[in-house]
Amino acid sequence: MTDHRYDPAEIEPRWQEVWARERTWEVSNTPDERPASYVLEMLPYPSGEPHIGHLKVYSVGDAVAHFHRRTGRRVLHPMGYDAFGLPAENHAIKTGQAPRVSTEAAIASFQEQFRRWGISIDWSREFGTHEPRYYRWTQWIFLQLFKAGLAYRKDAAVKWCPVDATVLANEQVIDGHCERCGTEVEVRQLEQWFFRILDYADRLLDDLDAIGWPENVKTMQRNWIGRSRGAEVTFRCEELDIDYPVFTTRPDTLFGATFFVIAPSIPTSSA
């Protein structure tokens, strides 16, 4: 029986050279009768070296892309880098390198490693969020939202990591500590930008029914939007000459109310 052994050092470079020469994974803008498929994994942070976590994510995405190709689909599988923000800044602080220098070096490392892994990426459709050709459009979108009154500034309580010197999302706080560095998180009042997404809450919720997502994902989205039906009533404190607006989902029980709760983060002037 013939012994056929897989030798990656011989086989992989040979076929990767063929794919690069023939542009096997590139997709043109020319109309095509085949059904289209779009495969996009979460963009990696180019603030360090590629690691096994990247391989795990992109090997799964690559399997999906190949499956769609085998079933007759025209697959767009691009590549990008989430290059702006905290990871690049922290890496620059830690190493003393300018963010652009370290970011571009990391991107070059990702390009080399992803090619060695044989991931079927259309390298003609590659971008980084630190490139002007990308962020000029995010800035343009923001300006349109601002002009339409959908972007505004106000003070609000945020979760703050004093070591990373940044605001954290709720998901980034584990047992009261920063998930990245383990520092105890503080609550601070900071002026920041907001989008009036609540103006579209009903539409977002209603349109979930038309999306073919798994039901558990839809439930997570509904809970995140958190629509609650009720009424806002005003409690009057004559001694302090202050009105307290309170939202309740059970206005029919108001005559039995004995107290209401004000969050410590609510300023007195807002009560």
C-alpha cells in the first residue's frame, strides 16, 4: 500500500503560489449569474502578532467560504484590520513606537501568516480602518447624523479604567474589574457623544421579524433594545419644591405606591 504523507512545507507553498498567480480567490465587480455569498470574520486588531485565536476564527470562516463555493456560489471573502482605537494606542504606549509604524508592521505580519495558513482571502479587497480612504466615509456618515440632529453631546456616567485611561463597555467589566488589565473600574461623569438610536427603537424591533437570524440572537437584540411600555408620572415633593418624573409599566398600581428609587448617578438638577 502506497504511503501518501502530507508535507505542508512542500504542498502548501506550491499551491499558495498557484492561487496567488491565478488570483483564485478574487471576485470582480462584473455581474455574475451565480448567487452571491459574503463571508466576513471580525476584523483583527493589528496591535500584535497573529495567534491561535485568529487561526480558529478564520479557519472556520474559510470553511464556510469554501462550502459556499462548492455549492455554486460566488463568494466575496475580504480582509480588513480594526486599526484605530485603544489596542493600537496601548501598544504604542507599551513599546514606544508610533501607532502607524507598529500598526503597519503588524498588518504585514498578518498578511504573511494568513497566506501561510492558506486562508482563501480576496487580497484585492483589503483595507485598514486607519487609512484615509476608509475613515473619510465614517467621518462623512457622522457629519450626516450630526446635521440631522441624530448626534449630540451630554454628560453621562461611564465605567472608566484608570490604567488603560479609557471608557469601558459593560461587557468589558468583569466583577467590577477591567477585563484587559484587571484594574478596579471607576464610575465617572464625562461629556461624550451620543446617537439618538432610541428614535428608531420601534423600527429596529419590528424589523427583526424579517431577518433570518437564529431566534436566540433575535432575543438578545430585543433585550438589548429593551422596549418597555408604560407611562411617565410625576411625583411632587412640596418641601423641596422638586418634581420627580418616574416611569412605570403599571400605572394602575400608583395609588398603592409607597416609595420610588432614584439612581445615585442621577444629578439633583435632573430630578
